[in-house]
Amino acid sequence: MTFSVKPTINVGDDSIKILNSLNPNKIFFVTDPFVVESKMIDQVTKFLDKNISYDIFSNIQPDPSQELVEEGKKALKNSNPDLICAIGGGSAIDATKAIIYDIYKEEKVKKIFAAIPTTAGTGSESTNFAVVTVGNDKKVLIDDIMLPDYALLIPKFTKTVPNFITADTGMDVLTHAIEAYSSKSASIYTDTFAETCIKTVFEILPKVYDEGDRLKLREKMLEVSNMAGIAFNNAGLGINHSLAHTIGGTFHISHGRLNAILLPYVIEYNCKNSEEARKKLDDLAQKLNHRDYTCLIKVIKEMNKKFNIPEKLSGLGKIDEKAYQDSIEKMALTALNDRCTPTNPALVTKFDLANILRDAF
């Protein structure tokens, strides 16, 4: 068993000043248009020492494509920085990772990499995972070269996130933690991180949803998002993510929302088909003052209801039923071959995944 913790994690508004301590001559910022238009980027650059120059690549869109990665790669090469800094949600950080991955494959050069998340959800600032959209498929990249060196967790950057995005990304945190906890590769270390995350999300996500200006709660969500990232970076994930990747790639639905809808179905499947998963989740439920894993499912469904997340994919109103039914076999095969599937606690076949896809619609 190996358990590694990277990056160096800095929490609080003063974290921005860490960039100066790294003594870069030039920084290449990767972000999305909103971070620039809202002047959030200015809250970073104004703290930089006067001798530090910078370029900003702000073309990032949700579900970054390989074409966007190529565009960013060219911009990074033209910039030639000492330090790369991603600012944004999972899309911005994942795109930056994919750019770094592609350049390293060609040049074997690794720049210092810092990540500043603006949502509490993906935990991407602490993982070696990245997801890139290739056509209608989501390609999962896993390589330690993509691990950030520094994670800067700045609560004020998440304050303006709308409550529906807070809910989607928060349920992504919960899914990361539950899948890491259930994983075949889980350990006492990842379990400790995951348990803390699960307990905290159950306790405070509904409060953050209702009272988004409470920065202490925002900070706590950033911390557990980061911890869940560390947990699944070591333990792996499972079929919840495999299915969310293929549905999201095919029908372009929010990743966090897909995870939230799928989670009750996946927990049910895993607990019915893996004695170890059932025992672990029963034990977890009891630590949280519930009877067994079915109570966890009930709590998740209640949270989804509060967040206006439907019980089934059809409730999203965005997926044509015939197109979905026609895509099930292909999506099941794609999910079976997803890089998150091997650490799922219960064995799965294409047939099993197709059944979950049908049940969840």
C-alpha cells in the first residue's frame, strides 16, 4: 500500500502570496472567461510582485475538448513561463493538467504548477486525474506529472457561486468520498479522509446551499473537497464516475448533477453485489447514527430533493428518451472500459452497467 499527499496545501485569502515566494519571472494563468470578466483574476494579479510578468489564457469552456487543450498548449509554449497557475472549477484545472501532460510527453519539462479552485467539488487541485472531451467521449488521463505542486484554497473565490452549482459540486465531493471509501484500493488512510468528508458534506452542504455568503462554511467545503481529492487520488473511484463520464460525454449534462442522480443506484448495486462494500457502508451509516447503508441512500435522496436534483435522469428534461435508450449499450461498454471501473468494489459486466443505466432513467 502507498499513500501520498501532494500538493502543498494553503488555506485562506493570504494564500495568493505563496505565488511570490516561488520567485517566478513569469506566470501563465489558465482560466475561464468569467474569472476575467468578474475581475476575480485581478484579485490574484494585484498581489504579485512588480517584477513578475504574466500571460492569461482565458478560453476555457466546460468539458474542455482536446482542441482546446491544443490551443492552450500553443499559448503556453509562446508564453514560456516559470510557473503555471490554473484558476477556476474542474474544467480550468483539468484543461491545465492536460496541457501540462501533452507538453511533458513532448519535451520532458515540468514547470511549477499551482491550482486555485473556484468551486468546492472536483478536488482536481490535489489529484493526478484529468478529464478531456474527445468527440462524444470523456477521456480520463491519470499521470503524476499532472499533480499540482501547490493548492491555494481561497474561500472568497467561491462566495458568488450560485446555489445550484454549489449543490452539484458538493454532491460531486460526496461521490468522490463514498467511492474512495468503497474502493477496492481503500486503506485506513483514505478511509479517514473519506469519512471526514462524508460526515462534513451531510452536515454543512445544505447550509451552504441556503447561506452561500457564510465564508467559514465555504472554506470547510473547499477543505473537504480537497481531502476527497486526496482520498480518491490514492484509492481510486468506481462505476458512479464511469457512468457519469459516458452519460456526460454523450448528452452534455453537469458532471456533479449526474453523480448525484446515479449515487443511490450505484450504492444499491455495490452493496447487493459486494459483501465488503455493504459491511463498510453499514459501518459508516452507524458511525453517522443511521441503521445501515439504505439510510445513507435515503439521506442522499433527501439532499437531492432539497437541491432540486431529480431522482432519475429523465427528470432533467434534457435527454431525449429514444436517443438515451439507443445509446445504452454503447455507454455501458464505454463505462466498463473507463479507468475508474477497476477499483469499483463489486465486479460489473456490460450487462450490469446497462441495467443501472436503464434503472436510473
